[in-house]
Amino acid sequence: MRTAFRFASLTAVAAMIAAVPGSAQKTTGPKANYSMDVSTMSGMGMGAMMGGGLGSLLGGGKSDNYLVDLRLTSAVPSPQQPERAEHFFLPAVKMGKSVILLGDTPSKPSKPERGYDPGSMEKPKGRLLMFWGCHVNAPKGQPFIIDFAKMPTAQMPANMSAQMRGYQDSRSASADANAAWWPNGQNSKQPKSGSSLRGEHRVTSIFTPEIKFAVMNDYMASLQVNPADQGAAINLNWNAVPTATGYAAWAMGGMENAGQGGDMVMWTSANNRDGATGMDWLSPAEVSRQIAAKNVMPPSQTSCAIPAEAKKAAGGMMFGSMNAYGPEENFAFPPKPADPKAVWNIDWTAKVRFRAFASFMTGMGDMGGMGGMDRADDEAAGEAPKPKPKKKCKGPLGIPIPGTVC
């Protein structure tokens, strides 16, 4: 399994170096960089997605669901094809002695996908209504409307192009010729409740230096989001996660109208239309900056309202998600020289990021999961049964809906 949250490999080397404290002096390298993304998953569909079975589809299950994503990238082409690396754990991780990171098997270049050729794409239909901020009623100026019929000249939020480029970059990064990752096709089994990541970690391969670091933090506590009708609006309430640095939420509705000329709805908790952060991983420093800009909610906040106008436009039902951003640990070897005039020849860098992620559904009383009962009632009343809704696997802009299977 390869996720959309994959670290962007070589294109981010400069950013990795900049993230290491005191890196203003002249540097070389790194020869390799390693990323370890650690998520605590909860909410609608997460238990099933993490292997909990159909019974956990509507919730996170009785125990926390963990998702660890590992990626090793080399600055030079690997002599080994496909790339292979091994991450060794302490017993407390409860994942065995180690896991194997694998790269893609080389293949002949393929023709570009027609889906990415703007000239071959069918013009989308309908509109996208965008709401933002924690408001019981949408303030003046909302919603911002993107009319797909006016594409590509339609006015767009200032940050949307950058967000879409980031999404595409995460997809192209998965084909990096100098990288190996886990989970992969050979092993995708995630750690279970009771696992601890604290302590020593070691990563070996024949195409990078050996990487060793000690993790101080651990899985974040689970985030539980409870949506409730507050009159015409939807009020989101959640528990305070002890190590959270900030929160961001977003929701979508009207997805059944995609491509059919109807309205889709998007909402974000950011207080600025152009400041939504969504599913990005944010460092604690960036979270602080975004809290000051009111694009991320502070760790003291535990509620936020989705405006009544967004709920109404979405037909009452919205699928949403929330990030509780957490700690981040950065490592580099060898250590930075004490002499600021000395060149720092970096062999490798490593980054460990933590977050808690939760999904939720509003308007549960109108869920189509009871469609079988509805059809039975229709037939008993002598009415023609209503057509069964088609299964939706993707939301607006092609982003997969967690917990669905096509």
C-alpha cells in the first residue's frame, strides 16, 4: 500500500537540510534521506481500512489504528534494482525484527496517461461551492463559486493550484527511481495497539549509508470527532489530543453530483479562503505560523461549526476529516561541526512526523446504508423500489474517500 501522504524525496532535500537547526553554514549532501510518517487513525471507515473488517466500518474499532509510512531515498542511482532496504525495530514495536522497504521494478517508459492531457479531458460540469471558517452561518462573501463550465478561465482560490501541484507531486514521487518504501506489495501489515516506536531505529541498504536514530515521541492519542446538528448548522466537537500542536478540518458534500451538472460543496476550518492546509503534514513551526494566520486551529480549541448554508447546499450529508498535527523529530549525520566555518558533509538526514487523523460523516440519519430496508418498505406500500445508489469511491478532484473500495 502506497499512500497519498508519501514524502516527496529528492525534490525536498533542500528543505530537509533547512529544517536541521543551525544549517546556515556550507554543507554537502545528504547522500540519503529517510522519512517516517506516523499516524493514529480513527473514525468512519478507518477500522475497516486498517484491517478491522466490515464490523468496524462505521467506527475506528475498540483499539487505536496505526499507520506507519517509511521511505528511503538516495541522492544517486541505486546499483540494486528494484531498491531494497531494511528497517530494524526494537521488540516494543511489535512488528517483528524488521520490515523490508522495496522500490519499483524497472520498466520501459510508458506513454503519458491521456487523463493528464488537458486537451483530451472532458470539460467538467456543475459548480463547486467553497465555504470556510468556523461559523454557524456563512459570512458575507461565502460561498466562493467555481463554475466548471467557465474553466479554465474561472476564478480560483490563490492556493488551489499549489495544492493540486502538491497532490500530483505526491503521485509522481511514488515512481522515484532512487527510492524504497514500506508498506509495499510484499508487506503492508501495520502495527497493532500496544506498539511503541520509542527507542533505537536502524535502516540499512546497499545503496545508502547506514541510518541510526532514536525516537523520543510515540503514537499520538486518537482523535475522536463527533458531529452534531446545532439547529441548521453542524457542530464538530472533538477531544483534546495531549501532544497536538494544532487542528485542521475539512468536509465535502454533494459528491453524487460530480460530473452530472449539480453542485458540490467543500468546507475547511481555515479562516481564510486561500489558507486551507488540509491533508498536508505540517512542522510544529509551520503550525504555529498558520495558527497566527488563523488557518489552523490552536490546540486549546475543541469545537468548530460547519455553516448552515454549507450543510443545506450539501443536502445535509457531508464526509469530513480532521488532522491533529503533532511533534516532529529531525536527525542528521554526522553532527554539525562546532566550527561554523567548517563544511558540514552530511551523509544522511531523517525526519519522523506524528499526527492523529480522524474521519467523520454528518447527516447519518439519511445514510444510504439502510437502502435495503427502504426498498422493502417501498415494495410493501405498492411503490416501485427506489434505485440503489451507485457506490462512490472518489470525491471531488479525484481524491479517494477513506474506507471505500472500488
